[in-house]
Amino acid sequence: MTHTYAKLDWTDDGQPLSKSHGDVYFSRASGLDETRHVFLTGNSLPARWQNAPAFTIAETGFGTGLNFLAAWQLWQQTASPEQRLNFISVEKFPLTPEDMAKALALWPELGTWTRPLLEAYPALLAGMPMVHNNVTLRVDFTDTASALPSWTSPVDAWFLDGFAPAKNPDMWTNDLFTNMARLTPCGGTFATFTAAGVVRRGLQNAGFDVHKVRGFGHKRDMLTGQRT
Ligand SMILES: C[S@@+](CC[C@H](N)C(=O)[O-])C[C@H]1O[C@@H](n2cnc3c(N)ncnc32)[C@H](O)[C@@H]1O
């Protein structure tokens, strides 16, 4: 499998920036706190996976893997060993293993989860899932628009994390919202850092209830919601 790897710049404090999209991978203030606020709390986790034998999270934009690691940490802290977490993601421009290791070194408190991810990353890049105890991670290294039509597993929670819609409109299409609706059972949820009108209207038209809620840090608003 050949990949077009992400081209990065690095800030003085070691944070990755996308050269091609001119955007950040996560909040400069604290990416980990942002992930917890936007994607974990935004999907009412861990409450939604309590008592679920299996729970599936789908993400658009795997990037550094930070969202996956924060979800995995919370899962390990709150779910029982009999429960299973499936995390599926899509990424068109993967980080190289070296850039991934450099970016994730920002979060020493995630080290227990970062180490197995970095060990599995070359195999993930070759198309194999990572299976670790009761957690499975699969990443489709392609365009969201090509990947989603082939997905069939029901999704309980969505992490919508492409770059900002204004900088990356290809990632936020009506086809994405329609496929999300197809895959999400009634009551399934989504969360995203953006409150852009194109995303709000697209999700509403596809069949989601959409709520504008307080964003992370300097961002006034973000969106959460559930499939009706
Ligand atoms: C904001 S970053 C994601 C950050 C990531 N969730 C994390 O935890 O580090 C957005 C990601 O979307 C990816 N991306 C951009 N356009 C894409 C597309 N059309 N299809 C799939 N991935 C895309 C970028 O390469 C980037 O890794």
C-alpha cells in the first residue's frame, strides 16, 4: 500500500501543523483537553457505553491518533473487560511513524496507550487492524468520500474531526452526512469541533437532531447531536 504522507510544520512548542491545509491538528491550548471536551463529553462518553456489550466509534481524520488514545484511556478506565470497543477511522494523509511518535510525545499521560499504538502503526499502515485486549482499531487510509460508502458496521458515536470546513470542504460533504445517517441507529450520536452552517444543515437534512453547544477554549460553539 502506498501512502501520501502528511507534510508537517512544527511549532516551537512541538505541535504539528498541516502544511497542505494550513490548519492545526488540535487546539494549541491543549489538544487532549479539547478531545475530551469535544469528542468524549460531546458524545456523552462514558455514559453511553455503560452496559453496552460492544460499542463502535467512527472518526473522520485519524491524524496523530490523539482522539483514539483519549477514547481508549477512558474506555479502559470505565468499561468492563467483557465489553468490546471498535474504533474505525479514515485518513487520507497519514503521519509517518516518526512524525506520529513526535506528536504523541506531547502527551506523557497517554504513554500506556501510545506505546502499543506506535508498535502497531506500521501494520495499520499496511492495512491490518490493531487488536489489543478488548479494543480493535481499524484505519482506512484513503479519502473519506471513498471509504464511507463501503462501511457496514453500525456506528454508536461519531468523532467528526477533518480540518475546518472552510479549509477542507471535500471532507464535509452531503455524502458524508448521508452515509453517517445510513450507519447510525436511532439514538447514535456525533460531536464535532465546528459549528459551521454547512455542517449543521447537512446533518439536520440527513436525519440528525443538531445542538449548538459551548466549544473548547476560544471557540464559542461546536455541534453535537443524535440520530432521530
Ligand atoms: C484535525 S486533523 C485530525 C486530528 C486527529 N483526529 C487527531 O486525533 O490527531 C484532520 C485530519 O483529516 C485528514 N484529512 C483531510 N482531508 C481528508 C479526506 N478528504 N479524507 C480523509 N482524511 C482527510 C487530515 O490528513 C488530518 O489528519
